[in-house]
Amino acid sequence: MYTLPAEWYQQDAVLLAWPHEKTEWGSILDTIEPVYLNLCQAITQREKLVLIVRDYDLKSKVIDQFIAHNIDIRQIQFVIAVNNDIWIRDYGPITLINDKDELKILNFAFNGWGQKYEDIGYQSVLDNHINDQILAQCANKAIPTESPFFVLEGGAIESDGNRTLLTTKSCLLNPNRNPQLTQTQIEAFLRDILGVKTIFWLKHGHLQGDDTDSHIDTLVRFAPNQTLVYVSCDDRSDTHYDDLKCLETELKALRTPDGNAYHLIPLPWPQPKYNEDGDRLPASYANYLIINGAVLVPTYRDQKDNQALKQVQTAYPRHKVIGIDCLPLIREFGSLHCMTMQLPKGFLKS
């Protein structure tokens, strides 16, 4: 049986999509590209990087930047493909494994987080078809693939690698994704397609500025040894306080397959971050990326950054914890995990 692995399963590479002038980042490339360079440096020191670039001209420019920043381009495999945006977590391939360490690739439908921005001209059609290029240009051809007729973003699901899945009702049950299906039908589908046994549906947890309908990767993450890492708020005056306390109560009630409570590790609450229009931004320390031997944690130039790094280190004692400045990223309402997708060992063609 194939099942969704934990993110700390051994990886071949991390998948990224480089921003360009025809994305939302066009006017602030000089601000966002340093984030990418820091991230690419950290990844290529530990595993390969699969990088989507819109054309060969951009590929050449990116290579020049890598050379200038001493990033090992031998660790990078480029995919030439045109994309709408950088949030590859939500439209990239989702990979399953079985007990023989064989893989299966799932290519779900992506509709731009419930067609949220179509009224202002955003289209997701290029992102929705980008997996075809990834599979054609870099995937191991021996891996079976499937394209379910179902809208699902990678940021909406979190696995412990032991057939338990975390998700939120506000996202997966939202009628802007799969309105023809009931919760019972969606749950049956997820059990079958992802090979999971237990699904925890969380009712609470929302960050202002989040436009994903509460993706789980902004709120709660699995860690080894039956541990949950989660966003907490200690500021009673903050509008998030009551709802995140309810989320904490939900997590305390969850039980592992052997009937025990999970070990809970709360993440600190950073100071509010705003954009130029006064909109609050979703600065979540839970939006971290696990790679081979390390956990890359978003930081926000905040006094709570160091505390967040220490808490994540507690959750992943065998990994090196590295902070990545992601304050520029949340200007477009996403963070580190949202812009990446891990590719498990065996994904890449030799």
C-alpha cells in the first residue's frame, strides 16, 4: 500500500519556482531574490534542488547569481516551464511511498485556492499544468503517476508517515474546492488515495492575511516521536488569541494510534507584521521546511525568532535548525513551506 510519508523521509531534492517579472513579484524582485539565494544555498549543501524557470534567459541569469553567491550549480536541475506564481507547495506533485520504498506520484487539480483572485485577473492554469513539465523533464519514468479529479493543495495536508493525516475543515470542506462532495466522501477519498487510516479534522486556527482557508502548514506540523508543533498566541489583546487557544485544546484531545496524547511543542507569537496597505501578514513559524539533516525555519526580523528556532530544535533534535529571513515572502501572504515541495528519495531520474 502506498501512503503519504512524513516530511522528514529521505529526499532527493527540493522543488522551487523562481520568481520573475510576470509574477506578482515583478516589482520587488530585488527584495525576494535574496530570500531565494539564501534558501538555495542551504538546500544545495544537503541535497539537490529542482528549479523551475520560465525560459532559458532566466535560467542564465539565475546561474550567474548562483555563481556569484558560491552556490554549487552541480546540485541544481532546471525545469523550463511557465508559471503563474511561486507557491509550488500547492500545485506541485504529491509523492507517496510503499513498504518497499517505491514511489507513486499524484498530480491533483489546483484552482488558485478556490478561485480567489480571478476577479482581479489572477489565473492558475499554468500552475495547474506545471507538473506535466516536472514529470517530463526530471522525474524517474518508472514511477507510476495518477491525476485524480480532485482539488487538493499540498499545504492543506500534513502526514506523520504512519497513516495519520492532519487537515482543517475550513479548507478541505470549503465549497470552493470540491463542492460536489460531502465530508464523508472526501474522507473516504483521502483514505484511499493517500493511504491514510486516521484523519484529524481541526476546526480552529486561522491567521489574518492567510488566503488559503487555513492550510494546516501554517498552524500545526508533525514531528518525530509523536510530537505536534503548533502556533500559539500569548497576547490576550490579539484577535487570534481565543481561536488559537481553542486550537490548542483540540490538539490536547488528539490521541496517537496507541491511545496516548501527543507531545505538544508551542511556537511563539511574533509581533504583528503589516504591508504597505495596512493588511496584516501571516507570519507563522510553523511554515518551516524539513530537508535532509536540517529544518529551515522562517524568521521575520522579530524578537521571537530565536525562541522559535529553539522550539523547532526541540522537536527535531537530530536536525540542524537554520533560520531563513522570510519577511519579504509574507508580503504576498505565504512563507517558506508554501514556496517549496520536497521530492522523496527515488523521485529524480538518474
